[in-house]
Amino acid sequence: MKKGIILTFLILGISINSQAQYLNIQQHADFGKERHYFTTTLEGLGFDGWGSWFGFIDADHRSLTSHTGSSDWQFGVQFVYFELNRYFNLSKILPGKVFQNLEVTIQYNDSPASFIQPAYLAGITWDNLFPKYLYAHLEFLLRKEEQQRLAWQITGVWSKEFHLKQTLWSFQGYFDYWANDAGLWWMSEPQLLINLQPLGISKRLWMGTEWELNWSQNGSYNQINPTLFLRYDF
């Protein structure tokens, strides 16, 4: 839990001190088959002269369905997971247009939970793909989980805002495809959101749905976990 608290303050600090920043908080109601709990997410992105920082922390609350509470939809944290990523734009170091959208990244994933091993990642990011249509980037990473052999991970991220009549929508998300000693794994979390400003509510408030899609080579991780959530942009 101490790691999660430290990361929360680090994300806040990055967002406040960076030249440009973005910070949001999300409150999810997770309707997964073995979940039925609330998840609170804090997500931050900051830019500086060398590149950018990104980090998030997820806090799952208690529920009877997940065997962590006396009833479903209780508040009270039972699980925390976080990631912190640093990106260095190669164009700041190497001359040439070819390096403009290439970045070096180092990343750290961790949780106080004993069943999740800390993971250290490093690699290359190809940024600003398909700029005429949406924002997207790909990451090609080496992945080292503690007590496991060196492996790999491919990550993709996308984001697109669009209008339908008078309403602003956002379609965004990511996928991770990685290997470790237990086999191959896939996770994706696409989100579809609508901005609530047309209802007379702040333009900083969004409502949406997220679908967590999990797959594993050994079949132990195959899940679809839908959520409904509110997001507030600071």
C-alpha cells in the first residue's frame, strides 16, 4: 500500500511540475463475473523538454463476489496496481527527421499484492502513428519480471475524439501482448466516452464504458470485464 501512496503523489507531482500536463480520476463500476466492485483510477501525463511521463494507479474496492467483502459494491481498497513510464524523445538527442517520432522508454509495473511480481521494461516507442485519423503509438519492449527470465512485450495505445451532432465522444484504449515463464498473455481496455457538457454539466466530466479483455495461452486468464464509469479531467 505504501508504494501506491508514493506513486499517487508522484503522479500528482509530475502533472503539476511538467511544462504541459493532463490528470484525470475515474470511478468505475466493474460488472465482471467475479468482481462486482468499484475501481478508482488516477491517471496522469506530463511533458517536459526531454519527452514525457505517464503513470496510473488502480484501486479495486471490496465485494462479496470477489470474496473480499461482506457485500458487493463496498468502498474500501482490497487491491492496488500501478505503472510508471518515462519517455525520451530521440529527436532531442539525435539529428534527423527520422527520429522525430521515436522515443526510448523505461517503465516500472508493480503491486503490493503477492501474486504480482514487479516488472521492469525498456524499449523503443514509435509515436504519432496515423495522425490524419487518430493518435496512436506502438511500444516494443524487453520485459523482466522478478524471479522470471527476460521476455518481451508489445504495447499499443490509441485515442480519438469525434463529434456526433452536438455531443463530443472519445474512443481510446490500449493493448498489451507479452510473454513470461507461464506463456503468452493479452490484455486490452478500450473505452468509449461521451462528454456531459451538453447536459449542463462541466465539460471536464465524462461518462463511459470500458471493456477489459483478457486472454492467456494456458486459458487461466480468459475474461471479459465490462464497466460503467465517470471520468473527471482536472
